[in-house]
Amino acid sequence: MAELESAPTIQRTRHGRVALDLGTAHTRALTGSGVAVADRPSAVVASRSVAGAADPVRPIRHGMVADPGACLRLVRLVLRDVQTAGDGSMEQVVVGVPVAASPSDRRAVRTAVSEAAGCGVTLVEEPLAAAVGVGLDVTDSRPFLLLDVGAGIVEVVAIRDGVISEAMAIQLGATTSAGLLPYVLDGVVDMTAALLRRLPPQVRQAVRANGLTVTGGGALQAQLLHRLDGALRMPVSTPPEPQNATVRGLMRLCLMPALASRIAARGR
């Protein structure tokens, strides 16, 4: 598959373009310089308990906004980190959302980010952004499979011609420092195999030839990759620093506004 770096439409970003990945466990941001300027736990302090201790609130669950007010405060903190890095006022924020996000989930993200940033907001489905982040050409007519393993949601998608043609997801209740729990690992492998079987025969053959790309923090779990390789009988690969694939893809889309507009997430 062709890589995006060779595309002639790449433009130099202006100051103030920000990529934002609102994750269940971590929220990351990049600016036009391409250097990580924000990486913080996805938690804010809500109130103080009777004992005087700060009570943390996690506004993102399963990759989606669970507490709009807390999400707004989290976004403000992350964008403040971006502004501290010296990129000045923001002109555009490109932010990822799960494919499984409902129209109301997407509105919640757009509202929180636009209110915090005071500028235009473009939503991109996270597996598409992750594919862009690892250099895959999402506009290619040849289909490929991508598995994005986050801390709160795992999504497997088939991508071709700039759109996600098939998708399945598992929402996670818990993860550990060692990665996916055994029963969740089984579910992720079964889900990926099920999506592959669901594809039309010709598409399935092309997907098998292109292989499976695994992104997200869960891509660092060797047992998952081993299980996928054995179950699917097709090439399985993961990029360097797979946990940063989505935010890097979002920043590349800041550099490529025409492509960002073409693949921007819309209500479902």
C-alpha cells in the first residue's frame, strides 16, 4: 500500500493547529511542530471529600464522553499545556472519536473541544487517524484491516477509498498494566476473526494479502499479537510507539486539510 508521506498534497501547518486524542486512560496532543506537548492521565479533580482529599473523575469511558463538564475541564488543561509550549492561539483542532460513537457522543466531544479551544473542530474516526499515523494510504482502493486497541474500547475496521466499510467494537470494563485480561483477549481475537469472515470473498482475499495492522497501547501486548497471528493466518504487524498512532495521524491530517475534510467523521 502507498504511504501518505509520498502524497503531493502535504502542506506546512500554521501555528495553532492542534491534534487531540481523548483516550480513556491518557489524553495526548500534538502541535504543528510534531513534538508531543501534552500527555496526561484522562482525569480531573471534581471535588474534595469530607477528609479533604481530592476526588479524581475520569470523564472518558469506553473512549467516549461520560461526564461533559469534567471533559471540558480536561480539554482545557491539555490545551493549556499546548499553549504553554508556545504555539500561540489555536485556529483548528482535529480530534479523534471512536467509530462506535453515537451522534450524541460526537456532539459532546465537539462541544467540549470547541468551547475550550474557541476555534473550529474537525472530528476524525480514530482507526482512520491511526492508519494515517502509521503511514497507510487510507484513500487506496485496496482494502486493509486495522485493529485499534485502547484502554476503554477496541475497534477493528476494514478501510478502503477513505472510508470504514466494516467495523466491530468491544467496550472494555477494565485493563491492567500487563495488558488485556485473558477473557478480553479472547474476545478481541474472536471479534477480529468475525469481521474478517464477514467481508465479501474478494475483499477478504485482498485484506489477507495486505495483513492486519495493530495500533493503540494494547498493540504492545506480545500475547495478543501471537494469538492474532495464529487465529487469522495472515501477516500481523504493529508500528513503533503504537500508542501514539492516533494522535500522530490527527496531526498529519492537520497538515493535509483536504484529506481531513474528506474523511471527517459525521453523525451516525
